[in-house]
Amino acid sequence: MIKEVSGRDIKRAIELVNNVFSEFVAVDYSEQGKVTFETYLENKLEEVSTELNSGHKKMWAYYQDDTILGVIATRDVSHISLMFVDKRYHRRGIAKKMLHFVIEDIKQHAHITQITVNSSPYAVEAYEHLGFVKTGEQQEKDGIIFTPMTRRV
């Protein structure tokens, strides 16, 4: 089941993101990039309630019973800012289900025709499998390495 993250689940969702980031994404990042991402997550925890309530950002989790197996978040309606799945559940269609859930949410805004993401090097292939295409070369900002990608909704 996929539902919006709120209350105590915000911290649980951020912990899952941090665990998956540390194991799979951080290996490609400099110390600066790791600190930038960790700071981003710490700020998320502090500001996420306000931003989620304003609609500027949204966060959903994929649940199995009461366990969070995946997290997806957007900003400005159509940009994926986070998508992480617990390593024990990779390649089981959870990212695909979360993406389709978000796309249905985006379709409420008729003027939006695409969804974007700045993919980590680790996730480029996964995003391509989900229908995204690269729109630019790999870049680095504040130590965060990413490839801009887009997909029609």
C-alpha cells in the first residue's frame, strides 16, 4: 500500500532513505557530497511537515503491513526529489508502483506533461528502466553527482 507520509513515519522514511543512500549512492560521492546529502536529510526532518502541508513537497511511502519498504518524494509537483527502496526489496516493482502512484497524482495538473529527476549514478539504469531519458550529461553540485532525466506522464 502507498500512502502519504506523516507523523512518526516521517522519521522512519528519512531513516530508510539514509540507509539506502549510505549503502548504494554514497560510494560515488565525495565527503562534501555525503555531507550535503546528510544535511539535506536533516533539514527534511525539520521542515518536512511545513513543506508537506503547503503542497510544495509531497512524500509517500510504500508499506507492507507497518513496515516502510520504499519512499518517494516530489517538489514543485513534478520533480522527484527522493526515491529509495529498502535493499531487501530491490527488483520487486516497488519503485515502479511508487512512480505510477506519483504520476497519477501529477495528472491532476493537466498542464504538466513530464516528470523530472536528478538521478544518482547508481540509479540511472533503474530510471531508464522506468521510462526516463537523460536530458543532459552527469553533473556535480555541492558534491552531489547527478544526471538530469525526464519522462512523459
